[in-house]
Amino acid sequence: MGLKLVIANKAYSSWSFRPWILLRHFEIPFEEITIPMAQEETRAAMLRYAPTGKCPSLHDGDISVWDSLAIIEYVAESFPALAIWPRDPAARAYARSLSAEMHSGFTGLRSHLPTIFRRAVKKRELTPEAEADLIRVEAAWADARARFDTGGAFLFGTFSAADAMFAPVVERLRAYDAPVSPATRSYMEAVMALPAWQEWVAGAQAEPWHIVKYDAI
């Protein structure tokens, strides 16, 4: 039957983007189902696929997985020949820790700089909470690349689940012209150069749906 990934708007849904870019980058076939946010029927439509009434969710026959990180883990288990997590045990443990930190933290940055993939670059001054999160993000990225440098452009050399988890942060830093180091900018450019990234952005630009409260930021 194949995989089905249920996502929300590409323009705004950072959580949908994480498993989507992972699947696309690793060339894992899947059917894409989009449920636009902020519509009268949105929650009812999402509840048909996930008990949380949220996106994303992944469906593999009778198996349903919701929550971005849980989906990534399921995909990694389903395709063990692919290096979705780093092969090295130490790097893999570090990548999982960073991904979990992203999953549960950085609320200051996430709330102040919401994901808007079609936003023209425009600077937004950071709150103290967002600035503290940015400092931590840059330190985490730099530490991962220093500890596990394999000559690649990504956090653990080649693109992995950890990069997928942080991909929406890259967009936030780009769209709001955040003050970042040259090393951070280099990493951001590597992520944004990915064909999967560019495909998602093109899809976001083409969407007919708009949420005024986000577009006005």
C-alpha cells in the first residue's frame, strides 16, 4: 500500500516539514495528503488521521504514527539500510539528544519567530528568550560539527534526522534575518541548497491558503 504522510500547509507547518524533508531527501516514496490549517473543517479532517487532531501523521497500512519525531524513528526502523541516524553510536546518541531537545524546547525562538516559508526576509528584533535560544542553537550546531566532523556540510557530516529536526529553525533564522555566525550561515546555506528544501519552498509559494495573523508578522 505504501506510506502516506498527512501534512498541514507547507507555508506554516514546521512540524510537517521535518518528516517530509527526511522522506524526500532519502528518496523514500510516499503519498502526500495536505489538510490546510485554520479552516472550518480542519480539526475534523485531521482527526480522521490522528487522535490528536494535528498534523503530521504517517500511515503504513494499518500502522499509524503521529508526532514528527516518532515518525522519523519509525522511518529509521523501517529503512535500516539508510543512514537516517548517524551510524557511529556516539554521534547517534548525540543526534538523538539534540533532536529531543529541539522537540521539547526552544519555545522562545519558536513563538517569537513563527515558521512562514513564503515570508520575505525582514529583520525582527529578538526577545531575551529568543536570543537565549539562538545562542543555544548556535552552540549546539557548532559542537556537533566540531565533535563529529567528517568533512560534510551537515551536523553529523551527511544529512540526517537531526538536520531534519532543525530544518524549520534554519528557515526561521533566514526569514527574520537573525544575527548568526559565519559557521551557522554556512550550515544554513547547505540545508537550504537541498533539492528537498527547495521543493518544499516552491510548494509553499504555490499554496492558495493564507493565514493573516502569520502573514502579517
